[in-house]
Amino acid sequence: MTTSTPDAFEDQFHHVALRHERVWVFIAVTLIAVLFLVAVWFVVHDYGLVAKTTQFYSNPNTPSQLAEFQGSGVKQTGPNSYDVYEIGRAWSWTPGTGTPLTLPVGAHVTFYVTSGDVLHGFEVQGTSINLTAIPGVVGHVSYTFDKPGTFYIICNEYCGAGHQAMIGKIIITGAKQS
Ligand code: CUA
């Protein structure tokens, strides 16, 4: 057998081409897999967008009945750091709707978020805060308010007839820190 005949040449050509195709498919699939894992890693670790769930309850009504969620829902934990216990209900945020949540600039806040009825979306505009308020579950997310201003809490998951009016207010007071 010799490689000088057209048939043999073609066979060899196909063999080589097939090998190259396999290599490039492998490279492409590997790149996509690596980029996917990098993207997931960033979302989970860097942006803190994923709700870190602290507690589950067998009775969905339990979290909103906890002592921390009663009263103002705001607990100072350090010189300028706070725990905020936030309940979403159709169709208000407590604290936030009616009486705004007012904190000084630079406040480092950990929000503990739950729902008193159905699913709500806890999103604070202009920040990376975005998690789902789930009955029976307390999720948490931390954020530092570096700039003064008014930040609106909006519900971003459809929760009934008053969904679009489910708005709360966070007011950050004081001068901008340099
Ligand atoms: Cu609550 Cu939409």
C-alpha cells in the first residue's frame, strides 16, 4: 500500500482532519466549561448575589413571628453596622414601607429577609442586593451603603394585585465619605 494513489491520500487527509476536528472540539468545550465555572464562581463569591440561607422552618409562619422580626426590625451590632430583619408581605416591606429605614452613610448592613405570605423579590435599587423572600426561610445578604441618598426596595417577583406598589424606602443620611 502506498500513499501516492488518490484514494490513499484522501484517506490520510480525512484521518488528519478528523484528528484536528476532535482537538478543536475538545478545546472549545473545555473553554466553555471553564468560562461557565468562572462565571458561577464570580456570582456566588464576588457579588454575593446568591442568598445565603441561614434557617429553614417547617412552619412557614414561624420566621415572621420571631422576636427579631418584631418592632423596628433594626439592631445595631457595631459602631456603624446593623442587622435588619425584613419581612415582605402582600404588599409592603417592614421596615421600609410607610416608615423608611434610615441609616447613616457608611452603614454596613446585614439584611435577614423572609416573607409572611407568598414569594417576594427583595431588590434594593442601585445596589447588588437582590434575593427572594421565601416563607419559612430566612436568607441574608450584606451590603455597605457608601453613598447618601434614597434607595428604593422594590419587589421583583409577581405576588398579586398590589405587586407593583410593593415599595419601601431606605434613606442613607450624612455627607459623602471620601
Ligand atoms: Cu411582592 Cu411582588
